[in-house]
Amino acid sequence: MELRAWLSQPAALSAPRLSESAPVGVSPAMVRLFGASSEPARPTVQRLRLRASFVHSDPSRSSALIVVENARPRRLFPGDEVTPGMTLAAIHPDHVLLVHAGRVESLGLRRNTGEPRP
């Protein structure tokens, strides 16, 4: 029931959405020419928890449920501010990418112990 309530929250209008295919600071044209860097993002050290990610074929319609410091989960979209100075950049099935202080950080879903890895 809680999940249904979170999903029914209206989406707040936010800053322009970031393209999921282009890393921060790199133009989409450069990515098309040379490809994106395969360097993985470092895990965030912020007190955040990813509860769920909902990936849509249109990246701007993807959303994630993120808990900040044990508060109620918030439904966020790419480009939304997670905490002051931290923006949600991209949403993937098992993690999200955040931009904090000009660096890309990742926040993954927690796995239950004993759950097999894909």
C-alpha cells in the first residue's frame, strides 16, 4: 500500500532533464562520435537508500524512490535535486547515478543476503 501511495504522488516540475546517454559535462554529440567512458561511478557516501527504480524507454519518464536520512521515500526523476548540491542524473534497473560536487556517484539497490547475483 505504501508503494502505491508513493507512486501516486504527483511529479513535481523540475530542472531540465539530463540525457541518460551523455555523462555530465560531455555533449551528446561527443558521445555519439567517441562513445561514453566506461569508468564506473564511485559509490556515494551520503546517507541515502534506493528503495526502487522504475526504468522507462523514455529516460525522462524513469523515476526512483530514494530515502534521505531515514525520511519518507521521495519519488524523483532525472534532473531532480536529491539533497542540496546533489542531482539525480540517471536511473538504471539496479542503481541510479547522482551528481555531487561535480562528480558522478552511484547508489545501488541493496540485495537481501543469500539472494543470488544475476
